[in-house]
Amino acid sequence: MAIDSFIPELWSAEILSALRKSLVYGQAGVVNRDYEGEISNYGDTVRVNSVSDLTVRDYTKHTDITVEALTTSDQVLTITQSKYWAFEVDDIEARQARNNGGLVSEVASRAGYLLGDEADQFLAAQMKAGVAAGNVLTAVGDGTTAATAAQVFQTLIDLMVKLDESNVPRSGRWVVVTPAIHGVLLTDDKFVRVDASGTSQGLRNGMVGRAFGFDVMVSNNVPAGAVSGSTVIAGTSMATSYAEQIAKTEATRVEKRFADMVKGLHLYGAKVFRGDCLAAVDVTV
């Protein structure tokens, strides 16, 4: 692949950086990496056991108690995704890039970001599919009627209540919304903006404020709704496990050209183990 567009008479000393989304779903606090282990190959699996609940019984003195046998079940987190990027730079182009700008480093940076963006979209889709059926709320707004600010705030309350009813801990809760929904939230004083909260410590990627116990985050990777709008997902990191490995990042010479090739491989997979720790609703604004 020749990079003809990068051979003008005079190269700029600066390279225009790509605009990038805020990657939200794959970060700590939204997913957990409890079972990542040693992931090295596509198709690797992590097997996770769970134990059945015990029965609480009445005790009567001078009588034998009932002893239960523990039963276990397992679920599997499989590395199902294998993504790569690769590009070559001719020696002449590389010389110009070294003299006048950071072409190779900028392209490699963009490539790494694109791998992350793919994983972020994958995780959002996995979470949407993994929400417990009873935790999916009735859609707010549709293709012809947009939700009002009051309805959006009521939706956040409904998501909070649904998680409460599922015994989900209140600490560490998050909700991810689109930029348009964020714009609606900003019209109401009940929404506490990050820039007005007096702190910026420990903020998650994309975090813009808090409401009803949720860290509110904005992402352009929010999944599309079933009919219209977007699927707003709320939950905690207990719900979804994520495992990844940057298996390879290599720079080699191209055999039949005076050129370098740079390539990278990203392996990852995710599993929603606790769908009851997520809640979702389709919102159109």
C-alpha cells in the first residue's frame, strides 16, 4: 500500500489528530476483569463456577437438622473476538515522516484507539443482550414522539428502583447515555454536572455528572433501540466480566519492498454473568 497522499513537495510538521469517541463500556467500574487470567489465544475460555443458595430452616431442639449438598454450576467466558490492524510505510515516506512529522506514531495511535472502539461497541451490545428480561423497562418516546426532560429523569428513577428491587448495591452504579440525552439532562437542576461538583478525582471516562445515585457517562457507542432511539443501560461492574490481551504488536520488514510493516492483534471476550445487575430502557429524545 503506497501512501501517495503523504508525498507533497513540503510536508507539514504537524499531523491532524483524529477525532475520537470517549470509550466507556470497557473501563474499570463499568465491567470487571476478575477472570481475565492468562489469555493468549483466540478461543481461550475462562470457566466460572457459582454455588446454589442454601435453605434457611426453623430449628427445633432435640431434633436432627437437615444437611444440604452443595450444587455448583458453571458459565464460560470465551475469547470470541480477534481483531487486527496492519500498515506499511515505504522507506522514503518514513524518512520524510521522521524529518517533518510523527506519521508512524500517529497512525499506530489511531490504530490502537480503533481497536478499543471496536471492543467498546462489542461490550455495549453484550450488555444490552444480557440484561435480565425483568429489568427491561417500557420504552420512553418513539419514532414520532420524543421524551420530555421530566420523562428522562423519571426513567433514571425507574432504573434506580429496578436495580434496588434486584438487590444491586448502590455503590458504583453507572448509567450511559447519548449526547442528545445528556443535553436533555442539562436542562434540569436535578442533574449535578461534573464541572459543578467541586471535584474531578477518580472520574470515569465520559463521566459528565451524577443523578439518583448514578455516575452519568456519555458515549456515542450507546446501542440503537429496538424500534427507535437508543438503549440506555444502567448497572454496576458486578454484571459483566471482560478479558482482553494485546497478543502481538510487531514491526517487521516487508520482504520484497524497502518498507516497514507494523501490525497489532487484539484478543478479547465478555460475558454478562449477572443480568439482574443491569437494567435498560429504550429512550428517544
